[in-house]
Amino acid sequence: MTRAARSTAPAPQLPGDGPGYRPGYEVAAERILEHLVLAGLEPGARLPTEQDLADQVGMSRTVVREAVKILAALGRLSVHKGRGIYVAQPDQSSWQHSLTHFLPADLHQVDELFEFRRHLETTTARLAAQRATPAQVKAVRAAAHQSTRAAQQGDIDAFRHADDTFHTAIATATNNSFLTATIDTLRRLQHQVTAIGLAGLAGGSLHDAAQHEAIAHAIATGEHTHAHTLMAHHIDRTTHQFQQHITPHHLHPPHLNPTPPPMKDIHANHRRDCGTGRSARSAALPVASRAARFGAGGRGRNPAGPHGRRPGGRGAHETWADRRRSGEAPYT
């Protein structure tokens, strides 16, 4: 195909578009992105010259130059005058930005993490039961068996590895790369909660492994609704386990947990605050803990009211330890 023919070649027609027209630079941009994927070019990799790129995508150099400008404006390519065209380093998205500010000992954020996990992983279990190939089913079952063996041997590290492999295998079985990548990210965040919020105490059990086996069986037999329900129960149990193991020692540095005042001072505080709805128990809370529950302005009258419930939701940095003190979270 000559350059003149390439420059006037019609854009491929999309289904349902009718006799529509696509500008040449749009087609060229699409083909350049396809070239990046097929060639396996990572951020920072150098692309061919404009002329070589035009030859590879079957478009004119003029059209390719316009396409490169568009892709550079979109942050996919980086053009350095006199040096060439490069695959751009991705800008930090709002999703990535939120991950860098995740606090693994912050109750509110961890609650949000598990809520998101429940929503996402029930979906992956359902889709895996509908879409999994025989090889993918085999991988899910193998990971479930691996978690059972690790739980039987009391090997926490092996169980964690098997647990990661199990949930990743289910995400892979959806055959949706976005779900797989997101599940991987959520697993990494949960590792932070385990290592920092729980000081590495969270482990597996035969009950958890049995849930893995049941989910794997539902996926293998194509029972998508049952797989969805079983995964919901599994995430709920995991959430409860995390809540059960969180302690004030793990979430509050020693300097934020001063020694409570003597009992006589507590009774004095109770008499002083009896008209404000504060109980002796809430009056005895360390100042730092009250601030964590009620925010920076949490002095004076208890904004939770006489029943210990806040009408406006949880504080920005409330922890499970704080919720336990308020009686909202069970110890068992």
C-alpha cells in the first residue's frame, strides 16, 4: 500500500455505526495502542520513528503524527524533541492516590475495604462459576486443597499463600482482567491490615479452608448463585475474625494510651457529667481515644448522645478498639 493510499484509507466501521466516519488520526491512535500491547512495550520504552510507526500501522506519517499528539495529550505517550517517542509513565490516578493514603489501623477505612471486598469477590465467585475453563477450575480447587493442608498442619504462612492463590485463581477464572487486577490490589491492602493493624496475628483455620473447598465445588459445578452466597459468608467471617483480633495495643501507640485516672476521679467525672449524657465508662476513656471517636472537636458534651450512637456516622479515624470501648463491637 502506497503512502497516498494509506493516508486516504477509510477508517474501519464499528458495528451499529451505520455509514459513519472516523478521522484517520483516531484509527492511527487505536492501531498504535494495539502495537504497544502486541509488542509488549512497557512505560519508558522507546517507539520507532514516526515513519517506521506509520509503516507498521499502515497509515501516513502525517496522520500518525496527529495520532501521537493525541496520545501524548491523553498521557499514553511521551514525546521528547530530538530524542524520540516513548511509552509514558502512567500518572497517579485517584484510585492509586487513595491507596497511598490507606491507614491499615483505621477502623473506618478497613470497614470500607471489607465492604468493597464483599461486593467485588461475591461477583467474581458468581462469574467464575459461569465462565471458568476446566484448567481454571482445577487451579481454584488446587488452591482450596492447599489451604486445607496448610490449616491441618497449622502452617500460617502456607495458609496465607494458599489463601492469596485461591482468591486470585477465582478472579482469574472470571476472565476479566480488571477484576483480576483489582482483587490483587485489595489483597495487598489486606496484607497491610494483617501486618500493621493486627501485628501479623491473623491466620487461617480448618473452617476457613472448608469454606474454600465449598466455594471451589460450587464454581466447579457451575452453581453461580450458591458460589455468590458462599463467598459472602466467607468474607463476612473474615471480617468478623479481623474485628475479633484487633486490640488497643495494636492500634494505639503507648503514648496515646495514658493510664486511666483513679476510680475516685472517674466517679467525680461521672457526677460532673451526669447532665451531659456521658457515662462513667465514656468519661474514663483516654483523651486520645475520645478524640479518635468524636473528631478533633470531641471535648465537652458527648456528641453521641446518651445511648452512645452518633447520628452523623463514625469519626474519620475511629478504630475497632474505640468501637469496643463504646460497646458497638463484640469481643467474640
